[in-house]
Amino acid sequence: MNQSILFPDLQNWDRQNQVVIFPVQVQGVNVECQISLAKLVLLSAISMEANQQDMETQILALFDEYRFDIEEEVEKLIEQELFDEYGKVLLL
């Protein structure tokens, strides 16, 4: 684990864009990261019902369950400096 990359326990669901947004600190600089619902479902190998009332709760629980895998993948992208044009790390 890279000590200069920190993952605060903060995340939220962006329903409009169908992504979980979470911050990462890279050498003291905040970087926004996003993981798509499709990528989360792929990681977990489960299906999500889009019409469920508690979908946000389920998605954030799924994010927590796979947090270690997500953080590993984000670390690799950061180390390879694979940011989008806005300086974000995207797992789509």
C-alpha cells in the first residue's frame, strides 16, 4: 500500500450519473474518484434492480464490501498517472 495515497471513508452515490464518488488524497492533494455502477456490479457479480427504493443503500454497502479491491485499482491508476482531463480517476 502506498503511504502517500490515503482513502478517507467518504463516498456518495450520484444517481444521475450512476457512479459512486469518493475522494483520495495523493500527497496531500484531494483527487476525485468515481466508480460506475456497471463496474461495481462487475466486481461483485450480482445484479441490481434499478427500481428498488433502497438502491443507494445497497450500492454504498457494495462499495464498502469491495473497498479494498477498488482502492487497489485506484492506486494503480494513480501510480500510472491515468487521470481524465479534469484530474479525476475513473473506474468505468
